[in-house]
Amino acid sequence: MKKSLLLSALAAVGLMSAPTIITRAKTRDVAFPYRMGAGFAGDINRTHPFDVVPGLMNATNPATRYGNALLVDGATSSYRTPLVGDVAVTTIHGILVRPYPTQQSSTSQALGSGVPPTSGIIDVFKAGLIMVNVVGSPLLRGAAFVWAAASGGGHIQGGFEAAATGGSTMAITNAYFNGPPDANGIAELRLFDA
């Protein structure tokens, strides 16, 4: 009882209240002057809806990078990279998916720079949104082209292009770009099942 009376008396005098400290708040805002990386070629960017099926990689004409276009080789029932004679083809049958998770390899590889298998079972992206390497600067809903000539000068056989090049690219009707690329040349591509 005596303790509560003492506290009441001190509170009335103002000795029990917390001292008021006036401070000036400082903000340290952070601005990111560059766009964050979009991802890695061959990564499925949005997980609903999408369609991935297993397939067999053509050992004679395998894809050289994840995120490259694939065509069906009817003679071997396998997936292959587009060739020079395919410039009149207007639909691709899939895109090579970068597998996750993967088993650790005996040699270390930098993230996003893995080399796809040259034979055996692969994952084939059939429909949805996926990240791909692109040469050029596509726009939202921009037309997609695939380099069908031999690799060289920054162009990769089976890789995607933002503009047509006579005799070297395939004009793809079942895909379009979903915006511009990041600083690494990675863009989102919308693919429709052929």
C-alpha cells in the first residue's frame, strides 16, 4: 500500500514519466539504378500453367544450350536443333529446359552456364512462359525468330532472335516475346504447343 502511494505521488509530480527525446529521423533510401537479372536460359519462369514432357535428344544434331528451340526428327523420334534447311519451318516443337535439381557434376560449372546432354533423356518445354537467350531487343508481344544457320557472330544455332535475317532465321508463329531482355540478353518467351 505504501509503495503504490509513493508511485502515485511521484507520477503526479512528473518524476515517473519517461523523458521526451526529440530526434530527427533519417532515411537512407536505396535505389537500384539497374534492372535485376531476369533469370537463366531454360528456366521455366511461371509455374502455372506450363507443359513439360520427357524426350530423347538427337545424338547427331543436339541442342548446344538450355533455352534453345527444338524440332522433332521424324526418322529417330528425337528432338534436334534447327538446321539450315529448316528456315521455312514456322513452328517449333519445344524448348530445352534447364533441369532442376541436378546431380552434382565432377567438374564445377558456373550457375546458368551448364552444358546440356548430347544424347539421352531431356526435358522439353511445350507450352507456357520460359526464359531464353535472345539476340536483339524484342518488345512486348514481339515476334520470335530462331537462328537456323551455323553459329557465329553472336548468333547461336537454335537460339532466339528479335529480328528476321534472310536465309538464316525461322519466323515462329507459335511463340512471342513477353518483353525486352535484361542486361544479359535473357528474355521471357511465351510458347504455345504446336
